[in-house]
Amino acid sequence: MKFSELLTGPAGLAHFLGEATLCESSVTCAGQTFTPDEGTAYLQFQLSFAFPNVSWYGDGIMPAIVVSNFRSLLHKACNRNHQMRFYDPENIDRDRIIGGVVAVELPQQPAAGWKVSTEEAAPYIRGVAALFKNAEGVDRILGAYGASRKGMTVSQEVMYHLAECGFAVRRKDGDLNFAWLDTPPDLWEAGWCYMPAKTAPEDLILTRDWDKRRMRERTSRGTCIGKWKGRDTYFLIGGLTGQTVYYNGVGLVPAGAEPRAAIEVMVAANPEAGAILRLHAALAELSAGLPCARAED
């Protein structure tokens, strides 16, 4: 087989295009419809599921905080693997920005409003990110998603002040409301007490590994959890009100911190034309490194 045939055949296409193409479609969020074109694909996602949902690290966010702050995610960066120098300038040499968040919304609010109840009834953020198809690695991301739709998810980037955070502690029979004055009624009724971190006793504070940013123990599912006086304990980002909480971006990652965070769909326009363009670009790059043929005198 000639080298040119290898490049233009199925094996060559698979090598350069990730062995898959995507279907053309549109996505809708917050009353807006986004249709992909030659330069932009779209990623629709769900993340930041409120407490009693918790991350694998044992962190939760109260429903009221998700609801009041979800719009701060709008127009933030979408990156690969949280690779932003802002987060770790000593170890991250450059930003890996691949797009930006263009729409966010919440699910339909229950008649009684958003309260702490069950994991399934908790609010979460549904959003759409524009992916720049000429950004480094985006073609491979689209190809990998089209091939398996597995192996990648989304991960929230949340900024907050530690002084505002607190702990959710499993309520026990015999607990009295006045002993947990900071606990709101819905959290109490759901079986939890609340203690602000700034007034928590030392043994409660030490249920969290502050260097590794996770709770110290693990459940049978592998979720990190704290144990304080025999009670299940989780860390609540932003405490009860989250006045300093804001969403700073979305990472596209192989495995995320939230068990329920997910990519709903990726859409890209005219995938066959895009495949040809990427193949031509790859061929041009390859040929630039080959010796030029010369006519004999």
C-alpha cells in the first residue's frame, strides 16, 4: 500500500480524526438555541448538584447558594483538565482554554421552593459551552466523544472564602434545635445540623484534611466523609449563604469530582467537511517535514 493511500484511507482518517465524527444538531438552554458552525461546536452539560449531593471529596453546596450564584458561571472559560495558570502558576505553564460558557439555567423550581431534601430533588446548573474547534486538542475531544461518549465529563471551578464555610453534621435522636442555632429548618428536617467553620471545635475541624482538600474517611462507595463523635460529616462550600461564592469556569476532564456531573451532548456542524479540513492540515504539517523531490537535470 502506498503511503498516500494509507493517509487517505480509513486507517489514516481514524488516526487524525479520533475514529469518529459527530452529527450536526442544535442545543437549547435558557431560552436560547445554539447551532454549531465550521468554527464552533457546543457542549451541553450538568454540574454543581446541591446538597445532600456531595463530591467524591466530601464537599457539598447548599441549594440556596447554587440558585443565587449559578449565573456567575456565564461567560467563564471552559478548559482542559483545569489547566489554568491562575490556579497553580508554579506547575501549570500555560492556560488550556478551549471555549467559554454561553448559557446557564436551573431546572424547574418545585412549588415549595428550593430546599434541602433528596439528592434527586436538588437543584443543579445546566449549561452550554461553546468549544473553539481551532483550539488545540478540540478536534481530538470531539472525535473521542463521537467514538465512545465515555471517558470525559465536566468539573466545576468554584471560588469561595474559607471563613464563610461550615460543616453539615448528621443529626441524632435527642438533638435539640437550640443546641444548633445556625441550622436552617430544611436542613434540620432533612436530618442534618450545621456548624460554621469559624466557630467549630477543633476535633470537628480536623475531620477535614485541609492540605488535600477532602474529608478524611471514606464511605463504602468511595466518597470522602468526616466522622465527628460518630456522626457523618461533610464540608459545605460557602456555608449557608455563599456570599463570597462564584463559579469561575468549567473543566473538561477524564474523571470529575462530582458523581452526577455529566455531559449531555456535544454537537458539531458539517463533520465530514471538518474531517477533510483536519486531514489536509495534518498532511500539510507532515509534508513540511519531508524532503522535497527535485527533477533530474
